[in-house]
Amino acid sequence: MTAAQDQSRTIAFLQDPANHGAGVAEVARIDTHIAHVFLAGDYAYKLKRAVRLPFLDFSTLDARAAACRAELDLNRRTAPEMYLRLARLTAGSDGGLAFDGDGAVVDWLVVMRRFPQCRRLDRLEVFPPTLPARLAEAVAAFHDTAAPAPDGADAAEMHRLLAVNAKLLRGFAPDVFAPGDVEDLLAHAGAALDALSPRFEARLAQGFVRHGHGDLHLANIHLDGDGLPVIFDCLEFDDRLARADTLYDLAFLAMDMIHHGLAAEAASLLSRYLLLRDDFDGLDLIGVYLSLRAQIRAHVAATTAAGAPADRAEALRRAAQGYLSLATRCLAPATPRLIAVGGLSGSGKSTLARALAPRIGPPPGAIHLRSDELRKHLFDAPLEAPLPAEAYAPEVSARVYERLHRLARRILATGRPVVVDAVHDRADSRAALAALAADVGVPFTGLWLEAPEATLAARIEARRDDASDATVEVMHRQRAAAEVPADWRRIEATETPAAMVEAVARLTE
């Protein structure tokens, strides 16, 4: 990192509560490797750091002004109520500084509406169970409207990104990273990019390359007062880095969730997003996309550690090493397989499938297909919105199962495993799944969950904010008509979810 201008006077001015009006008693400060953010009263003021890095140059006032304008415009796509205006920091005749004065411009600021930092996703004490779906919906809606970039990331650009990562990662070996670990990762990543080069070109031609967010990790999303995600702080300093495959954009968030111990939530995010954008065919790229994103976070954490106080620097170095390890794991080859989870309503199928999916193969694990979710999608209904009785007519259910099987085939064709979660109470539907696996040439495992009737009823009545519309009466009808499979593994569903996952994971290894 090379400092190009002394901003100490600017920082001191912004840090002083007296410069932010009546009622501001203190100013909190957040530092990143490219910016300082000052939290004062109801507002946040973002100052670009006057630095020159291998991937950006904020060393001049004009460069920082352009970056501030781009940040305001681009972030209003997803957070218009948060991004308010630009402010000039000007020099006064008395030698002091002022906001938007008549003197010479000393620096530029992005002025934002402040939000409680505890609502930032990387700081949540509890990750709400409905949040992965909400995140997927927010990101999918953004990508649907993001401007196409037909001249954006192609195979050459992906190799350029790896070269930048390689230079930066090697620069922190051996102080932060073991040189052997870095070289092993880069060799595997390079081989993966070579093998997938035609796919990058195909995605570009198919319109999947768009001007996305570019920096979509947990710290750049917060929850509003209604608990809905707000995406902010997109990458503004280099269009090349943001004009990328939409799955590469999403991969940053999924990777960061995995790093923070939210592997099941990341798998749910990805599964929901793929359904909303019908983008299952891009799954052959997800491993290398996750790895590239983890590489970026690894060298960013190492860079930040280099300028941090000793106590924080050590934590950042450990985080960097964790990201590097994750980058390597994401490149491990996946083994396609089909796992079906069936049982009556209330047996815990979706709970098991969600927890099991990230355990199947390398990150992000298996894709989870859920019949309840597909049915809501078929009727263009929100997940928690009850559907009318006609949505559960036999012919509609047949369409739902047919689509489940079709999507499972597409996922398996990309080399990824899939978990199909439905009642699976008809022998012909179960036979079709087994035949699908045989036709594709992958292992098949059928799991049938069983629990006492009272347990099923209690679970159904306790549901909140769930995609299932099943009632206790529906469960009774299922119980009377179900054709219990003799050739599926029967699982006692009265155990805790964790115990069930451990038992089932051993069966599916």
C-alpha cells in the first residue's frame, strides 16, 4: 500500500463531534483498507483513503471524486434510501475545514443514512431462518435488473483476476500464508480456469455477465427495520471487477457465509437463487467462483492486518488463513449423486435436507430442491403465502414432481449432488427418481422419515413462516394413503436434527 496524500487533517475534522452539529456527542469510525467511515448522529460519512494499490488508485483528488460519484449512483440501485448525496470538504480562509464551503475542495465524501451496526449481517447474533431465502430474493431481483455487460468478464478476464490474486497472495508468504499452500491453491485454480474457459465464454454470450455488485459479502448487507436485507457498498472503483457473471457475484456472499460458519444457510441461499433465476446450468462454475472470491477475501484480510493494531492484526491474519483454506477446499472435485428425502408432513424432511445439503461433497455442498418451494414458485407466490386448494390438485402435484425430477437431472449434469425433498408417497414417483439416477449414472439414496402421529401433528402446528401449507388434516390423509417404501432407508425422525444429520451423513458418504 502506497500513501499518496496526507489526509490526517481531514480525518481529524471528521472525527470531531463539534463539526457534526448539535446533538452529536461522539463519532465512531470504521476503517477498511480503502476507506474511512465516520458515524455521526443519523449519518455516515465515507472518505476514500488516498492510497494506490495494485487494483485501485485513489491517490488524487479527482480520482476520489469520480469514485464517490460512481458509488452514489451504483448503490442507489439497491439502497436508494440509504445513499443520500455527495459532500465536499472545503478549506476556509481561516485555515479550517468545512462541509460544502466556498473554498477549495480538499476531499469528497459520500453521505449515507446511518443504520445500527448490529444489523450488519456479519454482526448478527442470530441468523434468522428465513434470511437465506430473503437474501436470495434480493440478490436475484437485483441481478434481473442489472445492466447486461456483453463486453464484461470472459475467460481472459478470469485469468487476469487469478493473476492479481496470485501476486497479492504471494506477497504475504511466508508472513501470513505458507508458500506451499499458496502455490498449491494457485496451481489448482489455474487448471480449473483452463478447463472451464469455454464455459466462461458461453455464459457471456448467454447474457449472464452483468454489472453487478462486485463486493457482495456479509459486511455489505444490513437488515432494515422490517428485517429485510439491504445491499450496499458495491464495488465502484473498477467496472471490470463488477461486470461479471451473476453467479460469481452471488458466490462472494455464499463463500463468506461458509467462512462464518453458515454453511447450511449458504446452501439454502444458493438453492433458492438458482430456482428464482433458473440458473442451475451454471453450477459447474460454482466451485472456482467460490475459490476466487475466497482468495480475494484472503488477501484483503492480510492487507488490512498489515496496518492494524497488534491485537486486531492477529485476528485478521487468522481470518486470511481461513479464507485461503476455504479457497482450496472449494476446488475439490464434486461427486454427483441423488439423495431423496421423503416422509409425511411434519416428519422433518426439509430440516434434515437443509442441514444435510452442505455435508455432501465440497463447498457449497448439494443443491436442495424442495417440492413446497417449487409449488409456490409455480404459482408465483411468496414462500409463506398459503395457496388455494386447487394448487394441490393431483395434476398440479404431478407437474411439481415432474419439475423436481427435471431440475435434479440438470443439476447432476453439472457434476453436483442434489437432495430432493418431498413427501415421495407414491411408488411411481420414487421409481422415476431411481431410474433418473440410473440413467445419469450416479448413486441414489432414498431416505424415508418416520415419527409418531402426535409428533407430526405437533410439528405442523408449531410451524411459522414456512413454505409448507400442510395442516394436520393433510397429514392424516397422507398417512392413510401413503405407500411406504420398502427399498428406502427408514430413519427414525424423533431424534434431534443434529443427531439425524450425523446418522444420515454416514449413510451417504
